[in-house]
Amino acid sequence: MSKVNYINKIKGLPETLRQFIGLIIVMLIVIASFGIINGIFGEGDDLVERMKLEEQRIAEEKKLSDLISKLPSGILVSFDGTDHYKLTDEVYEQVCKATKLIPQRAIMGANFLNFRAHELYTINGNKIDETFVEWDQEKGKCFAGFTVSGNNVGVDESITISGEALSFLSTGIDTRIYFIKNF
């Protein structure tokens, strides 16, 4: 009997008030549903951590891009004794970390000192498997290298050439390894 009384009381309320109460109930159901779904599928702290890391990476990339745009175009070196633009130690590290490209000129120069690497490079159609540019915090130097192999021509051999990146080429848009000292 009491259920009938409650239903009659609700039916007796003004239409706008009943719609408002219905809206509140629907909102509570939606919020509760999202809470349950987030509890089941939500990544929470892991997602927030990944977002922060991505924001830091983007900020670092923007900072390095700003640095590169301020460098003069041409050859950048880390040592005295040339007419080229000499980098300070701090800028040398930042340029190393920003550099990703190793052009064919630097690869060919480094290959001349390793006959087998030059041979593999030549027989496989000048194909490079992998390149890398890394900053060695312990030595305070930039190292660059690449891997050549004969896998695509039936030679089961792979050689990695690496050495100190002594100079960079600044184009105003990016920096590239200019010379690799690998002896």
C-alpha cells in the first residue's frame, strides 16, 4: 500500500519537477556507469605517467629544435684549430642528442677504414641496416655509427662501424653527422 502512495505522490508533482528528478537519476546512472567502467578498464596512474613522459619528450624536442634553429648553417666542430663554428661542451652535447641523421658522406668516410664493411656496403647496394647517434655521459663525447650486412645478397655477415662524431653539419632545420672518427 505504501508503494502505491509513493507512486501517487510522484504522479502528483509538477511535470517540470518530475523531469528534473528523472534527469538527476539518469546523470547518477551515467556517472556510476563510467565509474564502474573506469574501475574495470581504466589505466589510471600508468596513463598519467605515460602522458607526463610524452609531454617531457615533446618539451625536450622543442628545446632542441630551438637550439638547432639558432646555430649557424655549415660545419660545426667540437675542437679548436679550424675555421668552422666551434661548439661549447654544453651545446656539443645538446647537438649530439638532437642529431639523428648520418648522411652517406659520413658513412663512406668511415667505411674507407674498414675494408670488409666497405665491401658489404658495396655488394648490398649501399644499404644501411641501422644508424645510431648516442651521447656517452661517462666520456663526455658523441658517438655515431651504423650497421651494414649482406643479408639481402646471401652473405650471412653483419658489421657495425662506430666512432666519435667529430663534426656536424647544420642545415638550419636539422643537424647531421659530418665526420665519424673510427680509428
